Amino acid sequence: MKKIRKIFTPILVIAVLVVAGIFIFGHKAAPKAEYETVAVRRGSIVNTVTATGTIEPIIQVEVGTQVSGIISHIYVDYNSIVKKGEVIAEIDRSTLEAELKSSTATLQSNKTEYEYQEKNFARTKGLHEKGMVSDTDFETAQYNYEKAKSAYEKSQADMFKVRQNLGYATISAPIDGVVIGREVEEGQTVAASFSTPTLFTIANDLRQMRVIADVDEADIGSVKEGQKVTFTVDAYPDDTFEGSVTQVRLQATTESNVVTYEVVVNAPNPDLKLKPGLTANITIYTMEKNDVLLVPSKALRFQPENQEAPALDPQDSHARTVWVKDQSGLRAVPVQTGETDGIFTEISGNIREGDPVVTSLKIGNIAPIATSDSGDSPFMPKRPGEEKNKKEK
């Protein structure tokens, strides 16, 4: 019996050690819970709307002509500086001057006829009142007088029209500015029978420009007059220009089922870098607050397990709770929320810059999964016949 005990005692000790080793090293260590924190910081929070638009002069006038004819002289070219009233082109006047002579002759003839019929009517009227002229002769005299009067008045109107047309043959600048477009050449014939043809385009002041931007219908609700705007153009990729919203137009434009609204942005251009027609990529600052306390928005949604948040006023839509981690653990702090850009939210209350607020829970220090003696994972399914083969061995 003593011999048997000597043999089994070491075996029993070895078995106990093996079982203890399997129990200690073959089981996964309990995960350790840790909290992710972010310090409350002071900074700026902005909401923006982006769009594209075209740079245009604030005042731009298309100069045309109301008479037809041949362009006889052009006195300006692209980029010419002009003053209001300055002659910039002339149309051949020969045909118009001939019309003026014809109208003058017709007017004089009708005036003579009118004066004669006026005197004749006055004389016939006096004799008719004395019964010395028949009613027929009186009516004939009155008819001739009225007809001559109408012809004379028509001649006066025609004369005025011819004189005006002759004046229109001289094209003058309607405003002070710079010529940014010229559509005609000397010797070219222009016809004004149906519509006024455009001869020149004059911009008033290129130091004051504007951007006409197309803003999507989903963003137009937050765009207001007076909001700050920054924009860039491809011609100067390293420069950022500033302006402000001056008008939000109510008329919608629909193209390919996309509805947009025009927003007018003033664009000061003291260096004359901005040119008409450039495409501008604009950013409208619909909300901007500086030097406020900010926390990640997800910190306002965090709620730890087995912790009870303080009761908040259900009528206060800005009341929230953040959890601050300190040496004693987690501490709930009621705060008031302000503006948000979706990532960060403005807060105020009994909280200070630098306080670590909890944003999420993370699990760390996970031990490797224990494996069997054969090296197979205990969680993997067995191959068909594997158990039978082991028993036969």
C-alpha cells in the first residue's frame, strides 16, 4: 500500500497542477471598462452653406440703337473708359437727313393748307350766321378745315419723330463706366425694325462687383440678408474674397428637377482682380459664434450603465446632461446647449474649460482566447469523424 501511495501521490499533485493551470490560463480575463473623454474647449462654431455663382458688375447697361443704318464711326473699344453723354459711335445720317428734309416740306405744305382752311372756315361761318351761305357750303368748309388741321398736326408729330431718329444716329454712353463688350464694327448694318440691337455693354464700376449665386432649396431657409460670405475664384486660387448677402430673390429656378434660388452677394473689388463672368465658389456663414465652450455632440448622448441622470425640466429643450470623469468617478453635470454644427455643440452651465467629459465606453485589456492541447480553437466546429478517430487512437 505504501508503494502504491508513493506512486499515486506525485500523479495526484501533477493532476491538480494541470487542472489549476487550465483554470487559470485557459479562461479569458475579464475585460476592463474604460471611458473615452474629451476636454471641454473654448472655440468658434459655425454653420455654412456652399454654392457656386457668377461674378457680375452691379450696374451693367447694354447700349443699343433705335434706328437702322450703317455704322459709320466707332470711337471706343474694349476696356475703354467712358463718361455719361460721351459719343461712342455714329450711324450714317444721310438717309435720316433726307427724311428730315421731306418731313420739313410736308409740314410747311400742311401748315399753309391749314392756315388757308382756317381763314376760309371763319369767313364761311360768319356768312352762315347771317344766312348768306347754305348749310352745305358751311359743312364743306368745316370739313376741309378739320381735315387740314389733322394733317398739320400729323406733320408736326412726324417732324418730331424724324428729328428724334436723327438724334438717335449719335450713340452716347448712358452711364460712366468701362466698355466690356462691343458687338459691331464700322461699316456694319444694324436693323432696329423688330428689336433694339445691342452695340456695346458698359459696366458702371468694376471696383464694386457682385456674385449671383444659385443656392439649393434645402439651404435657402437659413440664408438671410447681411450674412458674411467668403468666396474663391479659379483665377486666384490662393486668394479668399469677402462680401455679404445683399438680396435673397424669391423667384425659383428649376433645372433637371433641381430647385435653386438666386442669392446676390456684394463683392468689393478694389484691386480689380475680379472680372465679369468668373465662376465663384461661395461659402455663406449662416451662423457664427466665437469664444464659446464646446463639447462633442456625442457627449450629450452618452448615458453610463448603472448610473442615474438627474431629472431635467421637460419644458426646457436646451437642458442636457454631460458626464465628467474625475478622481472619484463619473459625475453628472446639467448644462444648457446652444448652437451646434453637428459635430460640436455650444454649452453653458456649471462646467469649465478643460473638464474631461465622457463621450463613449470602450473595452480594453482583452486576454487571448484559450486553446486546446491540440492547438484547435474550442469554439471551432469539429470535422466529421474527428471524434471517432481520436477514440480509435
